[in-house]
Amino acid sequence: MDTCEGDSGGPLQVKLMHHVNLTPFVVAVTSFGLPCGLSNPGVYTKIAPYHDWIVSTMQQSNAAIPDDIFNATFCALRFQKHREYIYSTPLNKTHVYELRGMTDHIYKEKPLSYLVKLLWNVTGGSQNCYGTIIDENTVLTVADCVYHEGIPASSVSHPEGIVNIAKIIVHPQYDPRFGYKNMAILRLEALFSFIKIRPACTDYGKVSIFVPNNVFGMGRKDIYDCISFPDCIDPSLIPLTVYVQPKTKTSCMISREVQSRFPNGITSELFCAGVDRFLVPEACDLKLGGSYSNINKILTNFLTTIDDISIAIDGDMYPALDGLVQNGRDCGYGEHLITTNLRSHLKWMERVLLPKRATANAVQFLDPSRREGDPCFDTYKIAGRCTSISRCQRKWKNFELTQEANFCSSTSVICCPLDDIDKDAWSTKYDLLMECPKLVHALLPENNGAPMVRIFDSETRYICMGAIISDRTILTSASCVGTAASLSVQPLEKC
């Protein structure tokens, strides 16, 4: 915004957004130019390179210069209540504004449940890379993120816990010099529980170019919560969900540095998105490798967990994952962001993730005499122990994909590599479950349970209960009757 005086010395301003306000910042002064309103370019002098000279000159004049006088955040918040709202309409030539709505494009909220942060087992690892959960042991991210100074990411972090990475699969056509084929798949050593996690879904449909999608970032808390300056100053970071508008090839605004990574332009395997307004510094720091997806925040769903706890979920139950963020600054505001289009890589993902055709005789049984706890060797000749499937989830998950496994006495007991045995899985809940037949057998039936029957053995001793499902059929559990040769039943009296 020029001052339109047509003379030298006038300020060149840009309005930067912070939460729902706009603050003008002077970025240059007019060097020379023709009167405003004409189709002639002006020449301006940037003021940033002269910061130190401005300060020293003011000090020589004995001016009081607080340390925060040139702090962009403080400048924006100091007179925030007097600033222009972003959702407002000019009513007349005096520029009186009317508030039109408080619909934020940047939401202060917890990260989406399917986001994880990539970690390294060395100091100085990247703090800016994330990924998206699409399966219990599968995370998608961009290839730019999986290595930091040649060292691979070691684990992923989620509020539910930290899980080690078992394998990193980078797209075979990825070239670190460019942004094409910028995608990687992380296989995890353990499974995430989906009780409190909603995975994102890879979508085969078309992406609407008119629907805003969201990305994940972090920003200063005081920029979004400040009411009373300066008491509200808080530089701590909070998670942000940011809605950005899809852009076309012609409307996409990226820097020359970013353009050099895309010599073929913004092809169909990429998305460009953002908002044309610029942000105050530190308002939003974009996290790379995170999801680019659309979530309907109007919908609210209620789920009941196995512990009968009701969970309210805002938005889609399983949002479609459209892309993965690979670069951008300020969460796509001002300078737009670029994401990898997942639909362009579905065939490669299918080859990596979907089950392969099982080979002949892939399922093998060892000596049926082997029982739980006996030593064994799996299909890859790795030493293990016959273990209940409930305590060997990683091996069982692999069997579901490849159909290759060695079982012991039955299909519920698998040869599990020693490192894969879950020592904590055999919890009290499992013990109670295994005690169920004994508990049922000990129950004394009451005379008000029709259409139920008592079941007796050949010596008329009560065994357990049964349910009448037809005029000649009783349904009960196999553990109740065992191998009894002769049984009798007695219907319970009706109420």
C-alpha cells in the first residue's frame, strides 16, 4: 500500500495478519516515482537493512528506545484493539468498518489424532517433520523428512506413546534435488491402538479445487490469546489447524528458491494451496510431512469405547488424506505451500502396502505336540517360542499381509520371534477371559430365566446353562459340555 502522494519519502506499507486483525508495517520508503494512480512503477528503498543505523541515530538524539520497539509481535499486539478486523466491510469513504463474522481460518486446537512427530535418536534431529497414520503400523510422510544429515528417523511420537520405526520405504523415483515423487512410507515395530486414534484414509476420489483443506502448524500463544498488553505476552507455542485455499498453476505464489525445486512446474502430482494475506512473524510455523486434508468441522460424532466412555469427535470420522505437506512458510499465508498429491502415487502405495499373493504351503504347522512356551523357529529360521497370538501382534500382523507363518499346536498359537513377544499383553483382562468357563460353571441358575434350560450330565449333576433356539435345539458353550457322552436338560420355569 503506497501513500499516493507521488513524492519521495512516503511509506510503503503491508498489512500483516495476526489472529483476526491486520496491522500495517512499513517496509520501505518512496525513493522516486510519478504521481499515484498512473500505470508507472515506483522505486522504493527497503528499511530493514538500515535497522542498526535507525537505532543509533535515535540514540544520538537521546530518544528512549525500548528493547521491544522493533519486535513485530509486540508491535502487532500493542494496539490490537484499534486494528482492522480481517472479516469486515468498509461502509463509507471514511473507512468505518463493520464486523461481519468471526470465522477463523486458523484454529487453536490439539493436533489431529492421526498426526505423529518424527524423532531421531541423536541430538540435533529435525523438530519440524511430521507424518500421518493410515494403519496401525503405517505412517506416510514426505521423503525430505525421513533423513536428517544422513541419519534416518528412529521413531514417531504421539500422545498415545512413542513407537520405533522398523522400516523406511522411500519412493524409488525420488530425487532430493527436486520436489517430485516426494513421499515415503514408515513401517512401525508396534501397533497403534485405534481406540483414541482416528487414522486418515487414502482417497481414490477427486479433490475439489473449491474446498479449503487444512494443514498443521505451531504458533505463538499470545498472538491468538492476547487481551491485555503487555501482561498477555507468552512466547510459548500452541498447535494450530490452518485452513488454506487450493490454488491453480497461475495463482500459485512461491519463491524463486522453491521454484528451483520444480523445474517442470506444478504438475498433477502436486497441490498448491494458501491464503494471499501475509502473517506477522511467528504467527504460524508450518510442519512438514503432515497431512493436507479436508475436515468438516460442523459435524459432531459420538463414539462409545470398550470402557463405555463416550467420545465426542468434531468433523469427519475418517477424513480423506489428499496430500502431504512438503514445503512452505507461515502455513501457506502470503507465500503458498506445496503438497504431494497422494492420488498420483496410489499404485506405488498399493504395491508396497497391500497383501501379496500367498505362496503355496505358506502356512506351516510344527509338531502338534508343541505347546505354548515351547521353543521353535519361524518361517525365516529365527528362533522363537510358541506364543498365543494375543501376545505376538507384530508377527500376526505380518501373517495377515504375507500368509507366511509357523503355527504350533493350533492356529491360536504361533511361533513368535523372541523380540516380538509382548510381555505385558497377558494382563488381568486376559486372565479373566480365560477364567470365563469356570465362572459360568459356578453360577447357580434361577427359576425365572425362560427360554433357558439347565444342562445335566449322565449322573444328573448340573453342568451349565443353555438357550432354547428351536423345538429340538439347545445352544451352549463347548467348554460346558466337554466330551460328555450323555446329557439331559430341564427347562426353567417361566416368570
